[in-house]
Amino acid sequence: MADADVGHEREALLRSLQAAGADFIVIGGAAIQSHGQAYVTQDVDITPARTAANLERLAATLNSLRCRLVVDPADVSQDVPVPAGYFTAAMLARKDVWNLMTVHGKLDIAFVPAGFAAGFDALRPRATDLVVALTSLRALVAALEDVEHSKRMAGRPKDRRYLETVGRLRPPGTPLTS
């Protein structure tokens, strides 16, 4: 998918979340890109605030985006439709991670991003208001150091490749061992 297509979908998705008043922080690859780093991603990852009111707004937005559940993140074509009105605040609170396909592309919701058990509350103090990569929209974006820490903790091959490429596989200040 071309950057223009990814940007169009990303902007539409973020615009929907913002229009609903959802309180969230952009994390993952889109956050890395928003900090000016090279990273290939076609989805949007967010960590939302867990307040009851925010979960209600988020659930309503997800229902309006006609979400489908992605059962295999490695093969997003294998998604499962959900009934209208499926998402509620209580339903969202039951899981730490939701992998979804929306009418505007893939959305991953991580209430507990790797390395940040308190999710939104842990990332909020260092998050900054930035233009989200490939869009014209401003949103809270996790600090690059926090996103990289999360990627270290997740330890997936694509995360290790990125961290090796930018020379930050080890946390800053970690001594080299022989």
C-alpha cells in the first residue's frame, strides 16, 4: 500500500477518534514515524485512557467504524465480523489488546503496551502533541524513547531490526558486555 493510501486511512481513522473526543496516545510504528524516524507500518496503534467516559466514547466510535476482529495479526485478511453495537465500555475493558480492521484500515488498541503496565497513564507525562506522520492531524504521540522501550520489551523480530538499525537495541546508558 502506498504512503498516500496509508496516510489517507490513518487520517480518517484518527479524525474519527478525535471527533468522538476519545482520549488516546499514538504508539507503535506511527509514533516512530511521527518522530521523524524511518519505519514501515500500515496500521495505527493507540493506548487509550481507561476512564469510563473515554471507554464509552471509544466503543461508540469503534461501532461506527464497522470494526472486524483480526484473529491473526500476521494475516489481517483473516478477520471476523462482529454484530452491530458489539463494542461497549465493559467489553473493551475485558482485554488488554484489541487488533481490529476498520473501514479506515487496521487499528491496534493496547491498554497495556509492552513495558508499560499502566498504559496511557504511564505514557502521558512524556507524550507530546505532534502532527501524526502521513496526516495533517495533531495528536498526543508517545515519546520516542518510550516507544523504543516498548519495542525492546515486545522483542518481536521487526522491532529488533528497527532497534538494531537505529543503534538502540540496548536501552540508553546500558554498558556493553563482553
